[in-house]
Amino acid sequence: MASKKYSDDGSYILSVSDIMSGLIFVFIILLAVFMISLMTANEDSLRKENEYQANLAKLKSREAELIEKEQQANKMRVSLEQKNAELLKKEVASKELQTKLEEQNDKLVTERNVARGYLSEIAKNSQTREALLEDIESTLQKHGLVVDMDMKHGVMRLGEDAILFPTGKATLNDAYLERLQTVSNVLSQILPCYAAIQPENLQCLPETKGKLNSVFIEGHTDNVPIRGALLNQFADNRDLSTARANYTFNKLVNDTELLKQMQNEQQQPVFSVSGYGDDRPVADHAHLEPTNDPKNRRIDFRFIMSPPSTTDVEKALDGNLG
């Protein structure tokens, strides 16, 4: 019996139509599902993109922080290097300063020791001069001649008790010339031992050799001015005092070979002359008015000892260092 493929009322067409409608529905459903899935995927992708951008921003921020910290660290490193360099410079400068201070200290110590040596020798010279003047004074006293000694300044004064120049005169009478000769004899016995070259005929101590540098024969007057006929001989009191010093020098030194030959360490004559007029009166004998004062009409001998030599200072330092 043959099957019936088609019905008279067209049910076959309806069936295909239904199938097509179902398929379309299914497609629509699938499309909707796809669209929903796509939208969900887009949302997820957008969310992830936003998260990525946020994370990227955080990373960039962190990177910027790290860069800033690195820059700060570099700045600190540079600052530390600069400070270290400054400290090194200061250390070098400090060492140089310390070296200079040590050199200056050594120099000061040396100078101090040299000064101590000089002072020691000067003190010894002062003691030597005092011993010399005491020897001269005591020897003159044995010959009956009294002189005034200023030990502090090294001055022997031939005042009115020893010799006396008449007013306005630059010469001595015979009695005073005898006394001046006594002074010359005593000095010629003592002073040559203090010269640079000691005479062989005198019993000299080796430690006194070259100790005397100079003996100044100083002339003085009272304050009575030069006037009248005296102006033909002397211009003023200074001229008169110089004449008295020259007269004493000639009688005392030039007439005595031992004194005339005396020289100091610089090979210069020991004796020299000077005149002070009435500028240096004896203490308590300064007068406002012209006064005939025999105390001021005098001759002074000023003794100057030789300054310490390098050898003397070195010898003195041997006992002072420590």
C-alpha cells in the first residue's frame, strides 16, 4: 500500500515552515546567547583593561617613586662624596697645619734655647764685667786712688776725688797727671787680659780672652757756658768735654803701649772717646742755673763687653737644654 507523502490540506508545507521557524528561533536564541556572551566578554575585557591600566598606572607611579628615590640616593651619594672630598681636603690641610705648627714649635724651641743661651752668656758677661771693675777698683785703692764705680752700667768715674779739670780747661796739673798715670798703669795691668790677643808677659786667664769689646772715655763739663776768651779755644761745653776726653785718651792710652795695642774680636781698637758737654750731670747735681760744680767736670770710663758668639751660646746651651 503506497504511503501518502502529501496531504490535501498542505500539512507538509506547514511542517517545513515550522521547522524553518524553529531553526530561526534557535538561531535567534543562539545569536542572543552569543551577543550576551560577547557583551559579557567585552565587559570582562573592559574590566581587565581598566585593571591593567590601573596596575600600569601603579607600576608607573612606583617606577617614578623608585626613580625619584634613586635620584635622591644619587644626590646623597654625590653629597657624601663631596663631603668626603672636603673632609679629605680638611684632613690634608690639618696635617699640613700640624706640620707647620710642629716646625714653628721646633723653631720657637730653638729660638728659645738660643735666647736662653744668649741670656746666659750676657749674664756671664755682666758678671765678668763686675769682676773686672772690682779688680780695677781694689787695685786703684791699693795705690791710694778712690774712684766711683757704677757696677750696673759698667761705668768707672774719675770724679773730683781722683782727677779734677779746672773750669774751662782741658788739661790737668802735675798732681792730677800723676793720678791719671796711676790709672793708666793699673788698666795696663788688667785690661789687656780681656783683649782679643792676650799679652804673653801677663798672667791672663783664658776665659777672659776677647771679653772686652769697647772702653769709651767720656768727657763731661758743668753747665757754666763757654764765654769770653775761652770761645777762642772751645765753641761750647760739648767741644770742651771732647777736648778733655781726647786729652785723657792721649795721656792714658797713647802713652801706654799695652793699652794702645788693645783690640777687640772685630780687630778694632778697644778705646774711643766722646764728649757730652753738660748734658749728663751726676745724679743730684743737675742745676737750672749755671753752676761751677766740680762733680760734673769729670771723665767716665764706660766698659762694654763683647756680645755672645755662636760658640759661646752653644756652650751655654749644653747646660740649659732639657
